[in-house]
Amino acid sequence: MHIEERTQKEKLSGDFLRGDPITGDRYYSREFAQKEWDHIFTRTWQIGGMSAQLAETGSTITHSIGEESILMLRDEAGVIRAYYNVCPHRGNRLVKEEHKCGVKRLVCAYHSWAFSLDGVVRHVRDAEDYPQGNPIGKVQLKEIRCETLGGLVWFNMDPAAPSLREALGVVAEQLERYQSDNWVRVMWLTGTVDCNWKIIHDNFNESYHVQSLHRELGTFIDNAYQNTDFDLYKSGHNRMKMKGALPASSSRTDQVQAPLDDILRSWEVDPEPFHGRVREARAALMVQKRKLGQERGYTHYEKLSDDQLTDYHHYTLFPNISLTMSADGYQVLRPQPHPSDPEKCLFDHWFMVPKVEGVPEAATPLGMRPVVPAAHEIFGEGVESLGFVADQDLSVAVAQQRGLHSRGYQDAYLSGQEARVRRLHEVINDYIEGRR
């Protein structure tokens, strides 16, 4: 079956919403946050890091989610594995570093228990002094599911969960067309935000706010919902396809504006003839990227559809991952639940670009950056920029968090183009209430 046929088969159609209310307590109740942790975050696939970080034997990365720390590594057999990052002896955190290379064994700093990379304890001091038997070769780190896709390392704490490909469904095939296995993470940001994680993910599940918060995007992205495709899948994942390389349909000018003029010039398309007929520039850019892409080193263009060459395919993956895909780079935008406060979250913003010979820099949400693996930048809310568009999104998040406590709010009054927001909450309810 062709990918487009599978896409149609997995899409929801008709009246698929039940109308479950989106009440304010979902964003601040500690009891509800615990239900989300127990029934959702411990059962769904999460991104732990970049495959490139585990390119060599003995490479390790750690990722924190909730109160858990997950340890991922490449063992001596070349297998990428994931474990709970805890020593089974007395519960000490085993690896403190976010990324290490050349690790021969994992040694607990408390009592020096040493584990081989396959998770088995190989050295214990006074091993004979254990009434229950010598632990060497017997006690192991607790392993969890781990897979790779699109240059990312994914983990799942549920041993009974479907495979990553099964969980993503046709989305896995759609993402693989970008051939991003070897792309470079040139921006790696984490900030603390004073709002529940769902406020941010709700925002990414609709484009209704774009004309209010992101007006400058209207010079090169058509933000009208009538011209945008919204695909909602039975899996709980969604895709929004927003047309690029043309202005918003509400624009009062038919002239080529910045930055579209520079985008066209970069692909040897003269913007001047398109003044007065700017909406024709998108098709011209598609043709030129198809013509010049291969010789310029953008070999992944070969498998992209024409609309993927110019448009933005924005995925909101259940429960909390957003991927904004373009032909020349993509973003991971992820709000994670705070380990102790449901009215806070940790927001990750990554930007990945392909390696292209002769292209040492890439345009990112923080400006031009070198095409080399970025260091992790961590800061509190409002301290540094998380990217100019993300900053605009977050500018209303704290006020919304406060407003959701009000007696004046009872349920979201949603437009049709915001259907993905209610769908997110209904899938959350499905997990918590045992329907998934």
C-alpha cells in the first residue's frame, strides 16, 4: 500500500470528537498530574537524545523526565540500550553526566558496584558477604525499551508498549522521507516555564493564534486555516501542513517581501518578476529546489514530495512532542511535566539541519549558527531566548495558567481549526480511563 493510501486509512474522519470538557483543574491538579504520569508518560515513546551522541561503543547519554532519569548507551555489541539510571544496590543515581564517551563500565560512586554495558554487575566489593548469594553476574540494571528513528533515540518505560513504528504508524514513514538520520542538532535549549506542559502543547495543536502572535510569519507562510491541511490520526498523533514560500492569504500586498525575497535568491530565482503575482513564487521555488538540490548536496530532496520542499509539516505527537519539519531543517519542541509542580514545565527546543558540503552555517530560531553539535543551554523562564517564535508562544502561557484557575473559565470554546486541542485531551482521558 502506498504511503498516501496508508495516510488516508489512518486518518480520522467525520465527527470524531466526544466533546470531553477541558476544565481548568487539568492544568493545576496534582492528582491529575499523577494520573498523567502513571497512565501516559510511563507508557508512551519519548525522545532521549540524538543517535549521533551514541555513535561509538561506550557512549552514554542521560535524560530526565518527571522524577526518572533514563540512561542510554551503546554496548560492546553495538546495541543501543536504555536503563533506569539507578544502581539496584541502594538506589543511588548511577551516571550523573548528560553525555560521556569511552565508558568501559558503569561504576556507582557510593559503593563502587561496577556494571558492564549490558547492564550486568561485574564487580562487587566483599561479594561473599551477601546472605542471598553473590550478586556478581546475577543482579542487573533494569532495562527499558529503546529504539532509533530519524536520528533520534527513543525510549519507552512500558514493556508491553507497541514498537515505536507501530506507535507512530504512518507518521514514521512520513518522517523518514526527510532522511534525517545524520542531521546535526545545532541548537539545544531547555527552559523552565511557569505553566503546565499541556498549555504549550495545546498551543502547538492549533494555528488559530498565528495571526495574533506571529504576524511576521505572514510574509512567507500562508497562515489561513482554509488553506491549511489538518490530519488527525487514530493513533492520537496529528499533522498540520502549512504552505510556505507565499504570503498569508489575508495579506494586503501582492509584493514579494522579506524574507521570501532572500529565500528565492538563494535558489537563483529572481524575485522581481513575482512582484504583483507573489503567489506564483512557491511553484517556481519548488522547481528550482528540485533542479539544484542534488548538485548542491541536498541529496535528501530526492525522496521529498514537492510540497515538502517548500511547506511546513508540523507534527504533534502524543503526548507531548512537536516536530516542525521543513526541507532544510526541523525543530523538536517539547514541554515535559515538571517533576514536582504541575504549574511548571521544562521546555526543550532543538533545531536540526542536514550536513551539506560547503554550508558551514544554518539559519535557526536564534539566528545563524555553525553546523556542529550544539552544547546544551539550560536557563529559567525569561532569562534567555528560547527562539523568537517560541518566545511569542510562551509570552501568553503564564497568563493562561493563572486564568485557568478562574471561576470564569469552565471549558474551552473551540473553533473548528482547534479540533486537535480537544482531541489531545480526549486521548489523555482515554489513557487515564483505560481505553488505550
